[in-house]
Amino acid sequence: MGGATGDAINRARDLGPRRAHAVLPISGKGDSDWGYALTLVADPAVGAALAARLILAIGF
């Protein structure tokens, strides 16, 4: 599930090794699984936007 770098919850610890894995010329390496990396970046942004809309709707 975590791709080449393992299942990391901390985005900073996941994206750096994932970029290095994509760039370095290692023979026989697999895919860097960038589709999963998008989840690590997009999910917190979507959650923050939904929380802000909820707070504005409540009237704080």
C-alpha cells in the first residue's frame, strides 16, 4: 500500500524518498507509486477546506 518507501503518515518522510526513488538510476526498481503520494498531499488540504466551510456555516 505504501509504494517504494513504505506506508508513511508523515508527508515529509514519504515524499523525499519517493522523489529520490523516481530519479535515481537503480536497476530493476519498481514503480514509485505517485498515485498514492497524491493522497498524502491532497487529503489534508481537502480536510482543512471542509473544516473551514463547516466552521463558517456554524457561524464561529
